[in-house]
Amino acid sequence: MSVDAATVRKIARLARIGVAETDIAPLASELSAILGWVEQLAEVDTSGVPPMAAVMPKPHVWREDAVTDGNIRDDVLANAPEALSGFFAVPKVIE
């Protein structure tokens, strides 16, 4: 795939990147080369390769999905600048 100067200008405008007019031609050739490498990846036969979530196989550790409060209320409230009746105390913002 070949990238022309108009496409480089459009990409720069969409990305909100200022590109000098003298840099457009070199940038177009660099983007064309990058897209050429990506096209080479499409030629690789991956039909026998199973999809992966990670590079290294890792067993899933499942836990019971139960809602708890964590039993650490006092530890959490210790970080608050002010606590009142077991809750964070915040200044009133609406009158």
C-alpha cells in the first residue's frame, strides 16, 4: 500500500500533529514502508496456531464470585482526612 502526501496531511490533521511541509514526503515513504511490513504479516500462515491470550501459557485460577466488604473498613478509613460514623466525611458542595 502506498501513502501519498494528501493522506499524510489527513492523518496529521486527524492526529492533531503539526507536520512541516518539508517533512511530508519523507513521512509518506516511511508510512508506506511500515504498511508494507504489516502486509507481509498477512502472508504468514496462522491456520494451525490456536488463539492466545498471553505469550506464556498460564492456568486460570478461579475463585468464588462473592460480594464482600473486604473486612478492612478501618484500614481504609485510616487514609481518609476525616471519617464520620464509619464513612468518609466530605465537605458539602451543594447548598
